[in-house]
Amino acid sequence: MLELLDSCDSRRFRASKMQINPSFYTSSFMAVAAVATASPSSLIYTRPSSRSGGRIPGSARRTTALVMAAGNGGGRTMPHVLTVAGSDSGAGAGIQADIKACGALGAYCSSVITAVTAQNTVGVQGVHPVPEAFVAEQLRSVLSDMAVDVVKTGMLPSVGIIKVLCRSLQEFPVKALVVDPVMVSTSGDMLAGPSTLSGYRDELFAMADIVTPNLKEASALLGGMSLRTVSDMCSAAKSIHNLGPRNVLVKGGHLPGSSEATDVFFDGENYHVIRGSHVNTRNTHGTGCTLASCIAAELAKGSPMLQAVQRAKTFVESALDYSKDILIGNGPQGPLDHLFDLNTHAHTAGARSFDAKDLFLYAVTDSGMNRKWGRSIVDAVKASIEGGATIVQLRDKEAETRDFIEAANACLEICRSNGVPLLINDRVDVALACDADGVHVGQSDMPARVARSILGPQKIIGVSCKTAAQAAQAWADGADYIGCGGVFPTTTKANNLTVGLDGLKAVCLASKVPVVAIGGISAANAGSVLEISVPSLKGVAVVSALFDRECIGTEARRLKSILMDTSSHAKLSV
């Protein structure tokens, strides 16, 4: 049972009760959200009654958070992460790392401090826990007012503080809880006593959407279990999952004999081995805090769990690589530069992060068609956007680099003014030079992982794929989406093997990232593509159907109308 509490004063509550089934769905909750919107003071928060065992079903927790946010008016909101962790005076880990990591990924980060530490690159010189009552006061201050999406935990120095946090989350539900079970600092200093293990296992894990232990922490949670292989990590992930969290990520950065940074993700059904490059550097202080915070930020932005984990790992790998030669402090472990993207790419007004909805009508330019119709690439891009294109890819295999960059800059100005992402086909150098929103690469081009390391975690990376295996590799390499095709025969690429609608559907079902269909798609067959009704298929990419026509804008409007009609019938998420 959940208690819906109403009040005209946030400090005094009158309780009215209603039964909520654990299988409660978001759609069922919208009537309540409507009440909250109409009368924001009437619904303050929800909490579990004692008979519910203290556990709020995941769907109910998420929809409850919607109700809490419903009364905030029509202003623009930001993804919001609350970090509950210790303060690091050296600013490499703890809440300082959490705030920087979330900010770098576009999420607002508030904080509740559980302990104040004296530490630097040499180690931890002292730990001063914050009194439990004041931790509770901090939690109430933030959670009762600021519409938190995700809570991320770090250092929780006592069982008492864990219990305080659990009570607060029962009173003020959020969309997700990310638990980083911090027990030992990177330098080997103890940050929490053995008694906190029972608090994690008995109290917090049952509420967690994901737990992110490293090898030492996973071993401690499982009574000293030896973890020396990927198989051991899989066993540990399953055992920790049995303790209650919905997902587990066992981090294997220090796996003996491994030349890669290998993590194991387990969702209760499937294991996913996520491999990354091992960066040789002393500057690893705070990597665990950073990874968990990045996962929290991506979840707050709406990413699915597996994609949030992949993007977080990519961010940490990029930060390590950028920071590998930074000299801060005289100790053995220096900090990361979380804001490396500000230094590697000038901030450009209008740039924004990837949204799968952008793939709906994907316009791919063709230099030969532009010459045929006597149009510049800039005019072609402008016309396609005016007609409704939601993303643009510049493809020009013939232009000189200087000319291509000049044209890309002009197109980027048009795209940014209209809120449309601009990608460059294949040419990572051009994308870097003009600060485009990303690149699209083929199977014979630069690997997506390398493109990601050059462009950074904020840029969009797309990969052409024909098979489920290629789609899996694209995801492992950090791609944001894949382009699958050719779906139908096309004249824009010689000897291009078609996959057909069945092949497209097979790849979509296997893909862990959004898919856009490409190849021979026109107004005559675009509807049949979306009618395969696979959730990962987000749109179609077109070349000739737009740019080999007299009026690009007219054709774009026609295509978008067909797609919208088809998607509404097929219930495709757009």
C-alpha cells in the first residue's frame, strides 16, 4: 500500500490511503499526475506503508516521481542527480568528482555530504563522519524541494547513515538509485567499516536499480570470494544480484593479467561483457565515483540502463586518456580532468546531445545530385530542414578538405539555428575541424571506438551495419545509433548488398542502440519500413528521395507526412 499525503503546508500532512498494485503502470498514474498539476499543493509525496515492507515497485517509484514534478509549472527542467557521498578535499573523488562528472554530461547535481575527509594524491589522512541527523536534514532539504530524478550513493560511513538514506528514499521516491558501494579508496585506505556491509546487503541493495562494485568491493560483499577471471566476475554479479538490486556492474579494471578494462553487466537474465582500452596512467583517483555518477546522469537524461553504462564507460575512458599526463600532486594517484571536453572542443551555442527521435527523417546529402540540379550543398541542407528533416549527414567523397570544411561550417550554422544535428560522413578530421555534432562511419572506415576517442563522449557516432554481429560490435565500440541497409536496391552505392525488410527487422531486434533504416527508401516504400514495428527502429535515412528531386522541401514534407501517418498507426515511438 502507498499513502498519498495531501496538505496545503509542506510541513503538515493529512494522509489518505489508496491501494496500488505492484504491477502499476505509468499510464494508470496519469490521472493522479493531472490532479497534482491542477493543484500542486494537494499531492506532496508518496511513501510506502509499513505493510508494504518498505519497498516501492520500480514502476510506482518512477511514476511517483512524475507526480512530484508535475506541479513545477511550465519552465524548462534539467536532469537532476543527487549525490549522497563524502567530500574529498583533493577534489579527485567523492562529491567533487560526482558534481563535475554530472555537469560534464549535462545533468544538474546536488549533494548530501556524509563525511568530510582530509585527502590528497598521497592518500587519506582523516575521515570525519557527518552526524546522522544532519545527513537526514540535508536529504529532506533537497528531496522535498528539488525534483530529483536519480540518487547516486558513494561513501556511506555507517549503518545508521544507510538507514537514514533508505527512510528518505521511501518518503521521497526517485526514478532510479545508483549505488556505488565505496569501502576502500583507490589508494587502499578504508573509508567504511565492515559493519556497513550488512547495511548494503540488508537495507540498500533491495532499493537499488544498479550496484557498481569494483573487484575488491565485490569480493568483500561476497565474503572474500576470489575474482581473477571474467567467469569469476559473472558469478559475482549473479550473487550480488541475488541480494536485491535490479542490475549489477562488476568493474574489472584491476583484473589480473588483463590488457583491457573489462566490466561485467548483469540484468538478472543476461550477462554483457563490456571491454574498453586500458589507459596507462597514474591519474586514476575517482574513476569509480565518476563512472557511477555518469551512469546516474545518463539515467536522469532518460537513457536505458545498458546504454547508460556504456556511455559512462566511454566517458571515463576518454577522461583517463586525456588526463594521463596531467601532473597534480606528488602522490602515486592523481585526479582526472572531468571537464576535458571543454578543452578539446570549443563550446558552441546550439549544440545538443543525441536524441533517438532525431533519426526520424535522416537526410544524407549527395554531391553528384547537387551538381545535377545546380544546387550548393548549403542550399540543399537548408531546403531539407525547411521540409522537416530531423538530422543531416554531409556526404561528399570528392571535395577537397579545405572546401569541405568551409561548406560544413556554413551548413552547421543553418542546422544549429534550427536545432537539427549535423553529422559528417566518414571524415572525422572534418567533424573535428568544424565542431560538427558527430560522424557516421562505415564498416571499412575508422572504427567507432577510435572516432569516439578523438571526438569525445558528447559527440554522436553512427555506424553502418548489415548484421546482428556488426550491430553488437557497434554498441560495444560506443556507437549512439546504427544505420541498417541497404534495405532496398539503390544507385547511390555500387555493389551494395541489400538486407530487405526481414534483414532490417533481425538487426533491429538484436540492436542495443537505436536504428535508422537506409538504402533505396522513398515515398513509395517508406511506410512499409516503419510497419515492421520494432521499437529500436526510429526512422529512415534518404538520399535520392530528397536530393535527386527538383524541390527538396516538397519531397521532405511529403516523406515526413507519410512517416508520421505510418508511425501513428504502427505505434512507433517518435
